[in-house]
Amino acid sequence: MLDACNHGDTSGAREDPAGSAASPSNGVYSGEERRQILQLARRTVRAAAASGQRPDIRPAALAAKLSEPKGCFVTLTETGRLRGCIGHLFAEEPLFQAVVNSAFSAALQDARFAPVTPAEVDLLEIEVSVLSAPEPLEFQSPEDLLARLQPHQDGVVLNLRGHSATYLPQVWEQLPDKVKFLESLSQKAGCAAGAWRDSDTTVLIYHVEAFKESELR
């Protein structure tokens, strides 16, 4: 599991850019399916904070689409500030299980933050990002990579020097400059800011359908 949110000093900006989330009318998931996904995430965060356990889930009671294998990330914010962000890049399990596992880890296992407490749960905003399958982005040079990246659309996985890191597309709102985006991602991977320019760097690209609780109220 990975975190995919910018955890630098961004003056408390939210992790989602305006207009980054697809509406139910043009997204894969209906309003009811989104509601079920977000309810799963909240139930999990509440159970994790209260008992350190995952809730019992009845897959038969969920929409069929939630049983399809998908990668996803769960992002927790409190008054606009990041509180946890963990997920799976690849489709390793049914979406409902990926949501539960990601929400549990975001609440209790994000090493950047103390575990979420029961008193915090009702203060949290929960966002779920469902990922397309990451695919290699072919490029011939650092300049070619910059030309091919699509801000606010591409989630980026940067692989370099045996290290890897990713940012969700929502992070472009905080880092709209392509060079600064890649420099920050290089540093997140534990490398120098300019390491993304190395000749052996590889990149995967994915897209997300992101939605949060405040959109459904």
C-alpha cells in the first residue's frame, strides 16, 4: 500500500482540485454506488478508530460493480488539511475490500500522522479515488516527459534508482508546474529533486474517478 498525496507544506490546501472528480452522469459509478463506497470508507474509519478492527461487510448487499477488482486510494482531511491518504495502485482485490483496507490504513497506519481518534471521526471529510490500471508512459527525454504529462488528469508513478512514489491527479492543484511536480515526487521517493531527469527513470500513468462525501449531501 502507498500514500499518494502531497504531504509537504501546502498551506492546508485540500488534496482535490476543483472539477477533478467526475460527476455521476459521466463517471463509471452511479450516485448510489458512490454513496455505498463512501459509506464503506466511513464505517471502516469509525470502526478502526473505536476498536482497531475492520467492520464486517456483506458483499451481497452491495452493488455488483463494487466486487470488480480495482485499485483505489482513500484520503482523509480535517478542516481542509490532510489527515491520511493510503491505497493500492493495482487491482489486487474487489473494490469494496480495497476501500475497506485503504480506509483502515489511512486512519491508523499512515506514518505521517497519529492514528485517528474516535473524537475526530465526525470531523473528517472522506474522499475515495478509484484508479484506472496504471500504464507505462513512453518518453525519450526529460523534455519529452514534460510535454506528455497532462496536469489535473494524470496520476503519476515515478520509478527511479530502485525507489518509487506516486501522486494522485488531485495533487496537481497544489503543484501545477510540471517540473516542481516531478521534483517533489522525486523527493517523496527519497531521491534528489532532479533525479527524475535520470536516463533510467520510468513512469506509469493512471486516471481516477474521485468523489467525496460533501458532494453527495
